[in-house]
Amino acid sequence: MDSAPARYAIRIRGHLGEAVLSAFPALVPQHLGADTVLTGALDRSALYGVLAEVEALGLELVEMNQINPQPESPESGDSRPR
């Protein structure tokens, strides 16, 4: 079981105020449209803790995505046809 931290984006319906955001100190909030997106690195245990807190606060989870790191650029030996 991999417990290494990964980056997640967790979208919650509505604009969360400071009091509610204080329940998620490890995440960076951003308002997008009518929703709030919380982003940050979480291991499996912390992720489940955040999801439990979302439920406990009665928030509506819209979407959760693991943010994959950007693929490395091809090495200088580019083999594309010209």
C-alpha cells in the first residue's frame, strides 16, 4: 500500500469561508466559479481525513482528482520526423 504523498485537487460546492477553511490547514483554497478547490499534497491517511471532514461539515464534494506531475520533456535526442 503506497502511502507516499500525492497532490490532490478537491472541488467543493460553494465558496467556503475562513472558519470552514480552517478545518483544512494543509490545503490551499481557490474559488473557481461557484465552487472552492482545495489543493495540496496528502498521503492516503490525510486524504481520507480530509474526505471525512468534508462529510462531517456537511459540504458537497463535487470532484476529487489526483494531480499527476508533468511528464518529463523528451531528451535532446528528439526523434520526431521533420
